[in-house]
Amino acid sequence: MPASFTQEVFMKIHLAGIDEMIPEAPILDAVRELPDKELRRVFLERRKKILERKITLVKKHLKDLDR
């Protein structure tokens, strides 16, 4: 199956590493539109990892404030 335009855009965003800077709502809306269920899963797992890293950083900064 040829890649859809949306799939190609997502791959370019992911490969460029700019997916950490894009707000969540537009990403999740676009992921929902992907026709390939496995690709949706991959992108959602990637978003989850990015958000977990951000949460870890925020927790670290909060902990530093308590010192």
C-alpha cells in the first residue's frame, strides 16, 4: 500500500525531530486520521515517550525548587 500524504508528513516530522515542539492536539487529531492502525500505534508510542521525558524534566525542576 502506498504511503498516504499524512503518513509521509508524519515521517518527515518524526525524522526531523520536530515532533517534540508541536502541540499535542493537532498531532493527536492527525494521528487519528492515519489509515494504518500499526502506524498510529507507533506514533502514539513515540508521543508517549516524548511526554514522559518532558514530565521527568518537570519533576526534576520541581524537586530542585524544594531544596
